[in-house]
Amino acid sequence: MRQQRCGYNPTMDMVCHQEDGRSFFGPMPDSTFVDASGGWHDAGDQLKYLITGSYATGHLLMAHQLFPNRFEDKVNALGQPGGNGIPDVLDEAKWGLDWLLKLHPAPDQLIHQIADDRDHRGFKIPNQDNSDYGWGENSYRPAYFATGKPQGLGKYKSESTGMANIAGRSAAALALGARIWKEIDEAFSIQCLRAAKSLYALGRKYEGYQQGNSYGAPYRYNEETWNDDMEWAGAELYKATGESSYLTQAKDYALKSSNADSWTVRDSAAHYQLYPFINLGHFSLHEVVDQNFKKTLENFYQEGIEYTLKKAQTSPFEVGIPFIWCSNNLMTSLATQLILFEKMSGNTQYQPYLIAQRDWLFGKNPWGTSMFTGIPRHGDFPVYVHTAPYVKLGLEIPGGLVDGPIFRTIHSNLIGLTLERPDDYIGRQNPFIVYHDAVGDYSTNEPTMDGTAGSILMMTYFSRE
Ligand SMILES: [Ca+2]
Ligand SMILES: [Ca+2]
Ligand SMILES: [Ca+2]
């Protein structure tokens, strides 16, 4: 996560993208400067999305909430070596919270994306970004304001219908942050809570989803779910304020989200259509509802688990996910759902299934490789990863989760995919799903920021105090 930081990057000791950005679709004239610096680069490219940034921030905070004593303090707020008395997971989460606050500069304003696919001009060192959005290379980038309507500055438009997904998820992260920082920095806590409330109101006003924007290609984050995010926001705001209207509304969103928002009960989905890949709202709400409603929420998780388990029973590796793009993100999310179901219900019957999902990620798979860079230290893990810090600077990407194996039916239709090195896994590939440890395979070997963040709760569960 530190390696993906934008603004100041502690891994590269480098300042980048200080001119983020200039407004589009906002209430002010287009091209007005707004301060949207900070946040994280999304993956091998250097775009920044609230879609993934809000989830990453919320997931980090949830991991700390559940396992507060399992995190080290080795870096300061900027991510530089040397402790600062704050667990590093919270330093990283605050990097996210600070950015969320910037993206919501007024009650009716929400910036949801910085830059677009004009970014895709080969690998580049972050402070030498040669993409040009009309102000010259390595200069201003567009900052897109959410409008709840389809957007795009080029040929392609998103299919947005509202903004409750990103507003809700950001509100959830900020409300959770407000509770945690109450003990650390009360002024910051108050700031977070105020923003969470106004974001939640924005979500109520613009129910529906805001998707990612593309410019020159039709590829984007196609999120279509928002009841899950408003449920999470309502639950967290109830915990932060005690106001019962939040609880009532969260329960309403929970029933609408149910498993309608979950990939776990389906055999396929469009790219990020059902995002986040776990509904953390069900878990968050569980803590504050009566026994009957608790059972309902547990049943949602269990129904999804059972659906994947049926598929797993036909797999020699006992894995039950559909191998769409970013299958590893689905896998860590399923592991997280299994962990949270156990915490909610006390039911330990899925322990072996959880272990099988975990082991797939660490090497019990057809290729015999871990999916996390650098882990385990002396094992086979992704080395030739599709990301600039590795390609341009030779840096390791410690702990980065790559996209992972993908259906051959999808892989064989992808454009511009060539392997620059021999396949390590000849003889271990199979007709159904494919994985390559090669920079050229952007579909299986690109570390993603949100996938890495989404692994942290699982990692923490299996760690020791
Ligand atoms: Ca620290
Ligand atoms: Ca959603
Ligand atoms: Ca390898």
C-alpha cells in the first residue's frame, strides 16, 4: 500500500502528481483547479479512483477494529521508517481518510476519479508521468465530480445512475475512522464524522451508482451495487452517533442488498459489477441488531458460502470462485466472508474450506505459486509483475496481490497481451484457467491496490499477536 501512495511516495522517496487536478462535471467551470492530491495509484497504472480507494480505506479500518493488537508500528504517517506511536495500518488508513476528505470539499460535491485511460502510455516512474490531458506532460490531470449521471469526456460514457455506492462507502470509512480517532485526535474525528454524515445524505439524495470513467477505451469499473454501501454507512453512522434513523435505514438497505449484490451466488459478473467483493455492511450491522435480524444477516453470508462450496466440491483444489478478472480479489473476499461468518455465528464448520481458499492463494494451485509478491520469502511468488516500480526501477512490491488466474475464454480475447519471457509453468497450465508470471500478462500478474488492501483482514486473522 505504501508503494502505491500518490503525492508523496515513501518507497520511492518521491513526490508525484502534485497538480491533481482540474475539475470536470463539477459545479464550478470545467478546468478549475481542485486539490485532489494524495490517495493511492490504483494498480500498474497511476489513475486514482474513489471506487477502490474508499473500499481500501474501510477495509484497513475494519481489520484494525477486529484485531487491534496485531499491527506493528514501524513507520510514521508519511510511511517513512521510524515509529510514531500509531499502528501502521492506521497510518495507511489515515492516508486514505485524508484523501476522502479532500474529495468531498463541500456538502454537495464529491470527486470520484483522477485521470483516465489517457494514463496508459507504457510504464512510467510516477514523478515522470508522460500522460498529457491537455496541459502538457506530467502536469494537471482531470478530477471528475460525481453527478449521478453517465460521464465520459471521449467517445465512451459510463452508465451511472446515482452516487450512493461511492458516497455510502466513503461515509462508512469516515464514520469508522471517526470512532477510532476519537481516542487519537478528536478534531480529526469530528471532521471525519461531519463528512460521513454529509456523504450519507448525498447517497440518500442520489440513490444508484456512479461508475468509473474511460476516455479512449470502453473498459471501466462497472460497479452497479449501492445498497451494500449504504447499509455499511448506515451501520457505521449508527455506531458513531447512536441516532436510530441510521439503524432503521441500514436494516432496510440490508434486506435490499441481501445477496442481490453478491458475486458469491452467481457464476459470472462484469468487471467490478458487484463491488466490493464482500458486503462488509452485513458484518458491521450484525453487531447492533436483534437476534432475528442477526440470523438473517448470517444467512446471507452462509447462502453465498454454500453456493461457492458446491462449485468447490467439483474442484481438486476445493476452490469455488468464478475465474473472472481479478479472481484473487474474489478469493480473498471469500476467505474474509468465511472468517466474518464464523465471528458472527460462532459456527466453525467451514474451517477446512477457509484453509483451502487461503492455501490456493499461497501456492496450493496448479502452478504451485503464491499470489503475493515476496511471500513466502523462499517460495515461488510473482516476480515479473506488471507495474512501473518493478519494471522501471527494479523494486520489489512487497505483499502485493496480483490479479491471479483467469478463464482462458476471457484471456484469449484480451488485446495487447504478449509474454516477454518463457512461461515458467509449461506442463502445469490447463485448458480452463491460466496464470503467467510475466510483465506482459496484465490480466494475471498486475498487483492491484484494492486487492492487496482487501487481503489484510485475512492476513491479520492468520497472524499472531
Ligand atoms: Ca506507525
Ligand atoms: Ca457496491
Ligand atoms: Ca514466480
